Amino acid sequence: MKIGLVCPYNIAYGGGVQKLVLAYQAELARRGHDAYIITPEPREMREDFQHDHVIFLGSGTEVANPLHTTGQVSAGLNEEIDEVLNEYKFDVLHFHEPGVPMLGRQMLARSNTVNVATFHAAFPETVVGRTFARVATPYIKPLLRLIDEYVAVSPAAAEYVHELTGMPVAIIPNPIDTKHYKPPKTRDDSGLRKTILYVGRLEGRKGVHFLLRAFALLEQKRPDVSLLIAGDGTDREKLERQARHLNLKNVEFVGYVTEAQKLEYLQTCDLFCAPSAYGESFGLVLLEAMATGLVTVAGNNPGYRSVLTGLGAISLVSPRREDDFAHRLDILLYENSLRKLWRDWAKSEIKQYNVRVIIDQYEALYERAIKKHKRKYRTHKPNEQA
């Protein structure tokens, strides 16, 4: 099959959706498919980014939104889109986050092939989240009739799509490359000096401000514990001021890290923490920690609950309750019998998220969508102007 993977975000820099799209392209190509990534050209390109199967359409600009996240507002020229579609003649266009302005909308309106869409995000159950959902609905809803198969990465992400369409939504979780993310040969739990790791964007919904408060309590009891914060974002300066205000002695902000650096941290630190209180539809960072055997504490939100099931639920905590949060960090850092149980659970659980297992599901879905598309009688193809 010839497959176009449409990504509205900056493909050259870190981010969950970007990482997944790159992994999908690599695995589909390995299986013999002719797979391309279609994405807006970022204003700033990372110097070491190299990829032969990326088609840049239009340009993109990063903007903040009311949900305290940072997104990429992208736009492509309709003439360019037509040229690409006519030249490549894709069997399937696979849109990731089609509601993100504007590339997905423009391409859907001009596509005459099979359209599959994966929805990654879930609107948080907050006043702002519900308001944003109401505002976004008139923009997203007209796109949905152009889609042949709907996919969501978790029940939390599927709920909004199902409410809009009334149609079945396939749930296919995000994958991980378990050949890349794997445990170190040995881990030593006997040492007294422990390091907690956070990796991600530094923005409100990620909850790092909750982690700093809980760490302040933990540091009083365990003066040898350290906190390593990897990542960048709009809240970095504010969080650094908070750390100084709390008089934290063992916190280090290391900024943006490469994949190689992140993997090294995952294999050498003692505990991973993902303190998001809301706004998560899945938990790719949790899969990375699970695959490397790094015991985890995570915010109790719908997306993370969909990953940390069974015994893994001992990782879930309310980040706003800083006493409980600090206590959970302490237990999962120092109770070695519990750490072993968690690792055994993670080793078994991670198998279902292997990228090859997930692409098996997408291949079957593509074939189903092609058959459905052929059966569908279209006397008129809308040509909306975005």
C-alpha cells in the first residue's frame, strides 16, 4: 500500500504524536509499504533531523492554547496539496489529530482516497476543557463525515469522537519499540542515593509544580534523593523560581534532551514520575518507563489509568494531595519487594504495546477501510475551501 501519514505537529522536535508517526512510518516501510509523512515545514529545523520519506506542505507555527498545551497551527496551500495527492496517489491517508488547524482539514477536504483518522487527545474534565470542547466542535464536526475509519488511542480519547459521530471508534493504543526501549543489564536497588526522573514539556497540565511540592516534603525525610527534570517549555522559568522558593537543594533542570540521553536517564535513574493531573488521553512516557523497567509514579487521570492497570495501579496518585504524593514517591523508591513486583508486571504488560503488534491492527484497519470506501457510493465529492 501507499500510505500518507499526516502529522500537524513539528516533526523535527520531540513530542508524542511526532514520535509515533515516525515509528509507524519505519515499521510500515519495513513491511514493504510505501509510507510517507506529510507535515508542515517548521520555521526552525533541527540540524540533525534527516528523513527521506517526509513531505513538507505549507508551514507551521507553535502556539499555546487554553488547555495549557503547546500546539502547532499549520497551513498548506491548496495547490500544493493537490499536486502532492495527484503525484503520490495514496491508497490511504492516515490523519493524526485531524482537528488541529489547518493541514488536516485542508487535506481531508481535497482527498479522494481512503481517509483514516487517529484521535490522540482527550479534553480534560475541567471548566476550561469543557468550554474548549464546545468551541472546537463546530470546527471538527464537518470533517468527520469525510473519514472512513475512526481510531482513538484510549477510551478517554474515544469518548468525544463517539459523542460527535455516533459511529464505532476503534481503540488502538500507542506503540513502543521494545528493541529500542529495553532495561539495562542490571539495576541496583540497594543504594541510598536515589534519583527521580521527569521527562516532558514544562507546561501547566504536566503537573511539575505538584511534583516540586511533593519533592520538598520527600527531601526533608530523604536528604540524599535527587530530582532530574528533563524537557523545556513555557513554564520553565516559573518552575525554576518555584524550586528556589521551596529551597530545594537537589533539583536539576537539564532542558531538552535527545532520545539517546533520555534512554540513558530511563536506564540509570531509580523512579520515573509523570505528575499530570488532567489532559492526558494515553501515556507514551509510561510505556517508555515500563519497557526500561523504571518504576513509576503517575497522576491519576483517565489516560494514565488506561495504561497503569492491574498491579500497575499502585503507581497512580492524585498530584494535588502533596502528602500522599510524597508518600507514594517514598514507598516506590525504597520498598524493593514492591519495586520487583512492579517490574514483573511491567515486563508482562508491555508486550501488547510492541510496535509490531500495533501495526498489525492498523494494517487490518486499512484493509477494512479500503473495502468500505469501495462500497461507498459517492456521487459528489465536497471540495471545501479551508
